[in-house]
Amino acid sequence: MSPWIIWLIAAIVLLVLEILSQAVLAFCLAAGCLVAAIVSLLTPSIAVQAISVGVAAVAAWLILAPIVRKWESKRAPKSRTGMDALLGRRAVITDEVRPGELGRARIDGDHWQVQAPGIKEPIRRGDEVCVTGYDSIILTVEPVR
């Protein structure tokens, strides 16, 4: 079998792996194999073909990796998870929050202990607050004006 056919088969296998894994490295190696297939038509030297695979794969990595990273960062929104997902959310007070004391609030049907440091007057039941932070499972809120 001709070397260029072997390099072409290797490139196809790597492209299939790229499709399955979505890892840029397999695509870069496939590009290297395609370059080696072209080089194998020009010279029978396996050493030159192997060097061309390495050089082309590194060049593809240096060119493609920043492009893919930039594309991925635009495509996938930075979403907050866990307790951080509550930051900025609005809650409704279910148990009055007095200055220096804990109260309770509801967000999406879940009840949380809340504190409102720095308030002068109680936050009444039914008032809306905004979550500004948390300490363990106690949310820090401030009244919505």
C-alpha cells in the first residue's frame, strides 16, 4: 500500500476521533497526516514524512487552539451555579427581617434564612429584596426600592 494512502487513512481516522471527542488535538494531527500524505507523493523518505507530520500538527495547534478557545468562550455563556446562581436574584420576605436579626425569604419556592445588615427599619413580610451575597446557607439581602 502506498504511504500516501496510509497517511490519508490515518487522517480520516483522526477526523472521526475529532468528531467524537471534539478535542482540537485530533484535528491538528489529522492536518499533519494530510500534509504527510502530500509530502509522501514528493519523497519516499519516511523520516521526512514523520517530520512533516510533527511540524504541520504543531503549526495547526498554534493556529487553531486560540481560534477555538475564542469561539468556545463566545458560544458558552458563563453561567453561575450553586449559591452563586442566587446572586442578584429577587426574593419575597416570608418572615420579617429586623435590624441585626435573621428572617426568611422565598426564591422559586425555596425558603432561605436571610439577613439584611445595615437596615434601620424592619423589612416586612411580602416585601421584595435582592440577594447581594451569602455566608454558608444564610443569604444577605437588601430591600428593593
